[in-house]
Amino acid sequence: MTAEAEYAAVPITVIVNGAKHEAVVEPRTLLVYFLREHLNLTGTHVGCDTSQCGACTVHLNGRAVKSCTVLAVQANGAEVKTIEGLANGDAFHPVQEGFREKHGLQCGYCTPGMIMTAVHLLETNPNPSEDEIKHALDGNICRCTGYVNIVESIKWAAGKMRK
Amino acid sequence: MFPASFGYVAARSVAEALELMAKHGEDGKLLAGGHSLIPAMKLRLQSPRTLIDLGTVAGLRDIREDGGQLVIGALTVHADIAASEPVRRHLPGLSDAASVIGDVQVRNRGTIGGSVAHADPAADLPVILTALNATFVAQSPSGSRNVAVDDFFTDFYTTALNANEILTEIRVPIPAPGTGTAYAKLPHPASGYVVVSAGAAITRQASGTCVAARIAIGGLGSGPLRAVATELELQGKPLTAQIIAAAAAKAAEETDPVEDAYADAEYKRHVAGVYARKAIEAALERARS
């Protein structure tokens, strides 16, 4: 058996931000690289690349996951939402707006992952306590802000989304 | 970081996965949520030639009651176990443990079957499942067999599963009335893995006497350890603070803890007693209510 046949590329179909994408990928392709390099959706960042930092967080079938630790082939048939899929045209998602209003970012590297985790939190718990927000951010690391304004941003967004 | 190249096959049933395992032999590796395996493959600690994906098998994700047991499908993710109403009602200690694994994103992908089959000595679920006296159902081409938790974790990253077996279900007895279960963990501050943890299942009579106790400790050995001396100290005794403290202090008796850069053996032995006490007290609180 040749190496090419043994490690045959795999056809996948993934719905990303509502659009269906068909591709043929090497099995070892990580979901984050499929998004960034095959689909040019570079809003999802690679941070630690070891499932610690959360910069690569996207939604897979509605749940926040670390896309550096998911194979693209595991997303076959699934729906993926990335930071690019949050805004409605020119209108920001309330969590994006919250990060702007409450200055929830400095360098911005962790921000897409923070926002995707926060959106998942507010979808499952629309009125989280400060403690619940902090626990939900356990898997997202920020090296600039000290987190205070990130928590404020999410509180602001929760308030807006409840209105 | 990329894993070394590998082939990928999506199994559509347990039977098909068993056939694929027979076909690929030692070159094949089962993939569940991938939250232990994929990081290990990215670090090239593991380089299987073929991944056999169980994620595409239907029907291994539910939690149901069956004959006095909660039956948890091997592909159930930690977040679903933590949030499960029957788990919270019957086995709150399991809900405790599932809710402190990794972080939100990890709990949304990592599976109970993957975690126990990987048998990381610093994992949470093996510890609580030992306290809860779980049984593991292993399916092979010739049928299925049950493995008791006390026989399941045999060494570091090693279980009693044979190479031709797939773990399909985890069965946990629904505890007798008057029983409380709990899990207490000292996590490593950076990784979130267990430094030391304790699981407890305590059954008390209305009089306050302990009629049964199963205590398991994580972080001290190659897998979860039963704290037999602690259990014996509790059985038949009134569950007073003094008796619990004296029993918990024996949690690390006759152990030889694995040392690392974060915690030496003496520290781990001490902390094992502290976390055993926390788990017993929390279990007792639930047994009372």
C-alpha cells in the first residue's frame, strides 16, 4: 500500500457560518487550520496550540470548543460558527458591542475566543452572576487586560440581550 | 503543531469499529472526543497509523436508568454528565467531578469513555467512579463483559481493556437511601489536572451511624486508590467531626505518592487527608438531606 493511499485525504462537508463548504482534507488537519487556511477565516486565532488558552474557540453544533483540539474530519456534517459569523451585517452581536463599550480588549489576540465563549455562556445562561462569568472563562487566557473589563463587557452584553 | 500523518476511518456502529480494530491491529487507535489523544498526537507522544472514529457511532451518548443503575454511554461528554438531571439527583458526586474537568470547552468535547480508557493518573472521573463502585462494559467480537472499577485501572495509562475490546457503557449503581456522594479536588493551578482529589460515597442510618463508606483518592498512584483504612475507620461509627477527621487523616496510609515539580510526597499525603475530609463531609451533608 502506498503512503498516499494509506493516509488518504477525506472528503468532508461542513456548514460554517451558515454556508456549506465541501473540501477534501488530510486527516491530520486541525479544525482551526481548516478554518484559517482552507476557508480564509482568520478571525479564529491559534494561541497556545495545546488546548489551554482558548484563542481558537469556535462553536461546533452550538457548543464552544477549542478548534486546535478538534480534527477537521470530526466536524464532518457539523455546523461551525466562528467570530466572523456573529455580526448581523453591519450590526455587531451584543457581546462584540460589549467588548467595544467596556474596553474588553487591549491587543485583541484572545478576543475572538473570549467572545465565542461568552456567547455560548449567554446562550445557555442569559443572566450569569459575576462568579459564573469568571468560571465560564476558565479556558480562555488573556495576557493584557487582567480580565476585569472582559467580565464587565460580558455583563453589559447580558444586560443588552435580556432587553 | 500537527500530528504525524495518519489514516482516518469513521465507524458507523460498534460492530464496524470492532471489525476495523481487527483489521488495523496495533496500528489502529480509537478516537472518541480526542481531548487526550489529539494533544498526545500533536506532541508526537502517540503516532497511530489509523484513527477509528467512534464519534460517528450513534447511541453511545445517552444516560438512562436500568435496574437500579445509571447507565452512561461511553461517548457522553463531561458537560452533559455535569448537567444531567438523573446524575445530579442520584450521583451528585459524579456531577461534581464532571463539572471540574478542564474548562468549559474541554467539557463540551471530552467523553467519559475516552477519559477512563485513557486512564491518566491525574484525571477526575476514575476517582469518583471508584468511590461510586462503577462497572465498565467492554464489547468485543465475541460478546460483552463487565469489569469492576477496582479491577479496571491497572497501571499508568493502562486499563483492563483488551486490544479487541471497546468500552461502550459505564454503569453506576444508584446508591441506597441515606447515601451521599461527593468529589473534592485540588487542581494544579495551571493545567487544572488533579494534584490530589478524593471521591466519597457515605451511607448513614437515621441515628447518624455510618453503615457503608467507599473512599477513593486520586493523584497518589498510577490510578485511583481505595482509602481502605479510612473506610474501615468510618464503618459502624457515629459520623462526628472528630471521627471523620481521624479517618480522613488515614487516607494516604501505605501509599507511595508520585512526586512532581509541584507537589512532593509528604505534601500529597497531607493534602490527601484534607481532601478526603472535604469529600466525606460534603457526602455526609448530602446523605442528611
